[in-house]
Amino acid sequence: MDTEAQHTERDRSSTTEERSRSARVPGLSWRGAGLLGLVCTLFLLLLSHFVVQPFLIPSSSMEPTLEVGDRVLVNKLAYRFSAEPRRGDVVVFDGTGSFVQEAPQDNPVTGLLHGAAAALGLAEPAETDFVKRVVGVGGDRVVCCDKGGRVQVNGTPVQETYLFLGDAPSKVPFDIVVPQGTLWVMGDHRSRSSDSRDHLGSPGGGMVPVDQVIGRADWIGWPLGRWTSIRGTGAFDRVPAPKPGGGHG
């Protein structure tokens, strides 16, 4: 009996089976990884749509609070349950109809891909999305400026310690009453910010409807060296409630 030949046949058979197994495992692994990646992406898109959305800061209009390239995490639940934006909040909003009269027409496929990337914080936001600080809410009278060069809200000067170093509160004079259901918003880097002041003569007078607010910017999530919460400000603590008709408090 040729035992050596039998061992050789078994060895060859075993080797062939092992190779077959090793060839099958990577194929399953790649398919599993692709499926897992798809599920994770869909989960992140749903999370971004309903709860927290990363938002890439594209300009210097909110320095020093937010820098170019920061990814802020926008809390979409902040105003979901009857709460409304307050003075001092940093908000992200859709400026269609207030800051931008018409949304630009994009290629549907390109727009969809860009929207998905923006929702994950991987691309710049839509041209109609803006991030600013709320300075006046419905009923407030906002004036610039008093003898000390400060913005006044309902007759009370506001010490805006969050402004970019060396910036004046505004070089554009204004005296407005914020209609109910809208906001007066300004950037922290006033000399680099196109905000409510720049749209005084536009339809809506530079006011942003509350229902156009996407959410409140609560955290800086990236880069890691800037990971922090976006703290509230006490600048408006002494501002009284507005009187009917927008008079001074």
C-alpha cells in the first residue's frame, strides 16, 4: 500500500480547501464592510437631519468665536419644542428670502451629493446658509450707536465682549424695531460680516424669520485642538423686555 501517495493526496486536498476558504473570506469581509459603511452613513445623515448637524465655517465673519475651517455642531432640537432663539445665541439659518432672495439653481445630482457632504460637515454649507449671533428678537428696538459707540437694545447699551479685537460695534448707523417672529443678527467680526445691516433696504429689512433658523451652534467639534462648547454671553442680561410699539425699556 502506497501510504506516501495517500498522504500526498490528502495534503493537496487540504491545501486546496484552505485556499478556497481564504479566497472566500476577503470577499465576504469587503461586502460586510461596505454594508456597514452604508448603514453608518445613513445613520449619520438621519442624525444630522433631525438632531445635530455638523456645519463647516467658510468665512471669518464670526471670528474670534468661530474660525475658518471650524466644524460646529448645530443643535436642531434647541428650538424644536416651543423655545425660540434668545439674544446672544449663535444660530445657523437659511437666508433664502432675507439674505438671499432666491436659492441658486444647481444640477440635481450635484446638489444632492453636495448636500449630503455638507450635512456631514465634509463640504461648505449651501450658499443660502449663514451663521450669525442674535442681537435683537421680536419687539426689540436695536439702535447704533450711542455716544460710547455701543449698540443699544431697548435703550440699554450692550457690552459686546465677543467682538473681534479692534472692531467697532458698527460703522453703519441704524435704528430698527424687530418685527415679531423675526431676528436681527450680526457677525462677531463686524468689519468682515455681511449681516442684517447689509440688508436694511432689501425685502424684509434684514430680518431673519424665526422659522428659517436651522438650529443653535452649541459646540466646536473639529479641529480637535478647538473642541469646546460655544458659551453663552451675559452681554444682554440687563436688556429689558421690549415695550409695545418698540419703545425703549
